[in-house]
Amino acid sequence: MRNIISLLLLQAAFSSIFLPSAHGANTIIQPTCKKTPFYDLCVSVLQTDSRSATADVQGLAVVAADKLAGKSTATLKQITSLAKKDPRYKACLESYNIVVKYDMQEILQAVSGDPKFAEQGASDVATEADTCGKSIQSFKSVVADSNKFVHDFSLVVVAIVRLLL
């Protein structure tokens, strides 16, 4: 019995060292995400995109920016619909219009060019999401989770982009 347990432990150790993960063999996702404020969020989002499997840090920054843009746009659509019926979403609507029309455009262009502008844009997204979050904290909002994702993931983007500077 002891030999079987030893053999299973040895097999598990061997597999984790020498076999690629199910999401591709990219070994920089985890070390990169460890340098961000939200490790689990970073890993889970980056691993959902097939481009991450072969990306370098700049490639991960591009993937992260794309994911942030998608979630920001979806959140803006949700807020736009809610704001038509509820004036309490006015601050969120203003914030997300800025995020999608200006900040995300800056990030997407700069992440492959001059990363300092991508860093600033992602930091601005966090600020705008924070503004939205403060405006809806007094009532139970259906966009709270989406807004928190945008806020937290924008800080992940900031951290990844800083690695390029």
C-alpha cells in the first residue's frame, strides 16, 4: 500500500512538472498574474483566451485589454438600458461612456505601442468604475458585479502593462 501511494505521488509530481496544462503550455500567465493585485481573476480571464497560450507579456497585455474592453462595453449596454428607467444610473452612464469611448480606445491603441498611455487609460477605467460603484452603493444594483469586475480587472491591466515599461 505504501508503494502505491508513493507511486501515485511521484506520478502527480512528474505530471505537474513535465506535462502542459489543459489551457496550453504558457508558463508566463501565472508568474505574470502573481504581479497583479487580483491573481485569481487574472489567471481565470487570461486562460479563457486561446491567444494567451503562446503570448509573451505584451501579448497578455493585449488579451487583457481586449477582455476589459468587452466587459466594459457589455456593462455600458446594461447601464444604458437601466438608466432609461432609473435616474440613479446617471453617474454610471457618464462614467462608462468615458470608459468605452475614450479610455478603452486609448488602452487598445497604446498597449501595442506606448504602454505608458495604456497604463494611464487602465488607471482611468478603475477611477470611473469606482465613481460608478459609489453612485450605486446605496441601492442593490444589478450592475454591481459587472462594475466590480471592470474595476478589479482594470487594475490587473495596469499591473501587466507596468511590466512592459
